[in-house]
Amino acid sequence: MSEPRSDLPDGPDGDTGHVPVPDPLRYDVVDVFTDRPYAGNPLAVVHGAEALSTARMQAIAAEFNLSETTFPLPPTGDGDECADYRVRIFTPKRELPFAGHPSVGTAWVLARDGVIGHGDRVQECGAGLLPVHVDGTGARVEGGAPSVGAELDAVRLAAALGLGPEDVDGAAVPGIAGAGTDFAILLVRPDAVARAVPDPAALAAATGGAATGLLVAAVDAAAERVHARMFGIGIGVPEDPATGSAAVALGVFLADRGLVGDDGDHTFVVTQGVEMGRPSTLHAGVRTAGGRAVATWVGGTVAAVATGSLTPPPETG
């Protein structure tokens, strides 16, 4: 056996050539808005990340390269202002204040593991304290405060998707809406959804950079069904298989454009991800008062796919 070399540089802990390896973190991968694995929208849930900086969380999200990765954490408040848990949500490129499939999937994983109980719970995230209802099959989460932004040019948005003016549904002027996260929303004819081919630069220009992504949707108001696709402009998600935050934004948009009925609760089912081979079903709703959205929610089922451990990235500074 050879003797240890003495010409190696000192490692960070002072021992020659020895670099300490951080303790591994456990993670789960689940598929959300589906009742079976390998459909819906995949989500990575990374546990025990209390000591990680934002930069290290972002690096892990980039490594998974899923539309979102979450980090469940202890809540920050106390007393009546205390949630059951806190969650931070990252795309491969940036942190989000709220997203639907990460909220649904994280709540289900935490309840499955006994960290929280089934029933009505409260999630803390960047959009505030949000009610969540979780059971053995999935979860439902309320959106953040409803908001309506600027109107957008329908022909310009359609052109950025490779569609023509004849493909636009004239029932509503497109524009920005949100319930925790803002989206641009364009309604189109049913046959146009599958034909959309986005030009990212043109989409960014058409939305003015004012939205997380563009939701293109065909709405059947009578059947309370929606066929949608979501293209993530500038967040590292070219297309998302299922977007709960966009579903609640759509509820706000439909209420603002007068496309839901009298004041009260209105539900609709969103089909998304079909064109990606990841069919997803989202059950969404909006409550209106005075003709405007006052609350939203989205829910669905969750399927477990994988569990494992990862080595945290080094701290950069």
C-alpha cells in the first residue's frame, strides 16, 4: 500500500486533500393532476432544506430541470398567523410566489408522510397564507388575491403562436390576470389550441414581459370545460403539462370578461398537457361577487413516482 501523498493542497477543513461532503437530502418525485404515474405534471419535493440558501435551492431546481421544484419548510409565523407549513417554489430559472401543481403535490406528500394531517390546512408561500384541503388522493389549494392587468393585442398574440386572426375567440379581449401569479390569457377556437407553435421572442414582446407565461385556451362555457396550453415565457419552461396557477388566473379572467354566470361559485375542468403526451386534469373554480372574482381554487389528484437522496450543491459567494 502506498503512503499518503504530502504534496496535495489543504482542503477546506484543513485536512490535506479532504473536501467534506454535505449530508444528503431526501427528495420525492410525484406527478400532479393525474391519477397515474408518468402523466400530469412532475414535481420534485426536497426535504430538510432549512439550512440551504436561495442560491442553493435554485441550483437544485436547475438540476432537476422540472417545471417546478419545492422545498417544504417550517412556517415563519406563530399563533393565529401560523401556517401548517411553508413552501418555497422554484422553476429552473427563478422563484415563484405561488404555483398550483407544486402546492397540490407538496401538501399531498407532507400529509402522506404524516408531517401534516388530512383535512383543511394552511400553506405559507410567497403569495401569503393560503387554505389547502388535502386527502389521500390529492389536494385543493386556494389562489392568491385576484388581480386583472392590462389588455393585450389579440392579433399580435396569435401571430406569436403561429395562428391567424381567424383563430381568435372574439368572446374576450386577451390580457393579464392572476391569483398569486400573473399570466397572459388568450382565448382561441377549439381547433387552434393544438396548432399553436410559440415563438418565445415574439411572445415576450407581445406580453411586454408582464406575465409568467401565456395561457392559450378554448373555453366551452356551457360544458364548463377548458382545453389549454401554457407556455412559460422567460422562466425556463417552454411548455407546462399542467399549470394550477394559470387555471386560477383563468377563473379571474373569465369573471372579469363576464364569461361566468351570476355571483356565486363557478367550477370548470381544465384539460392540459395532451399535446406533450402528459395528459392532465385540473378542477378549478372561481367565486364572484359584484361581477368580479373574489376567490379561486384549483385541485387534483397526485401519483407517487420516485424517492431518493441528493447531495446539496456547494455554497457560492
